[in-house]
Amino acid sequence: MAGLIVTAPLVTARTENGRIVYLYFGDIVPSGLAQESVDHLRGLGFVKGGGEPVATILPPPAVAEVPAPISQVEKPAGNAGLDEWTAYARSQGATDDDLEGLSRNDVRDLYK
């Protein structure tokens, strides 16, 4: 197992005593792992090294962009009109299709 490097973002492996360990991209595979776990990870191409060309290691995947926060509209009073409840529902991610044909009470009940 000497010289093996993790090439996937995250892998799990079982130790010789049955414990599960988490290994991340770029980690060196520690000793004490069950041979079948190491063989499995090697077969999947999730670890490289130990005689294999390590130059084939891929960079970690790009981190996905976090979407912009949903605008904050204050929750209306229970007796507020349909327009206020609709604006609030849209601020919570509702679309026009989601709200089409709903009464004020319907929208209020969905988003209270």
C-alpha cells in the first residue's frame, strides 16, 4: 500500500479491524486498511501509485457555485391580501406556475 494516493474527491475504506475510514483527494493511503478495500479502490481508479504513474491524478472537481440567497420578504399577517402572500411565496422560491389559480388562503396555508 506504500505510495498510494487518493484520486477521487472522497472514498471510504475498511480497516483490517472493520472500522470505516474516510480518505479525501490527495490523501496518502494509510497502512492498516483491509487489502480487499485497497484492491477495490484501485480497481475503480480511485487510488493511484505504487508503481502506477501518479501523473494521471486528476485535479479535484470545481466547487459548485452557491446560488444567490432568496430575497427576504417579511411574512405577511394572516389576514393580508393575496398580493402580499404571493410576494412572500415568490421570495420563498415559488414560481408563477406554482401560484396560478391559488386563493389567498391556499397560498397562506402553503407558506405559513
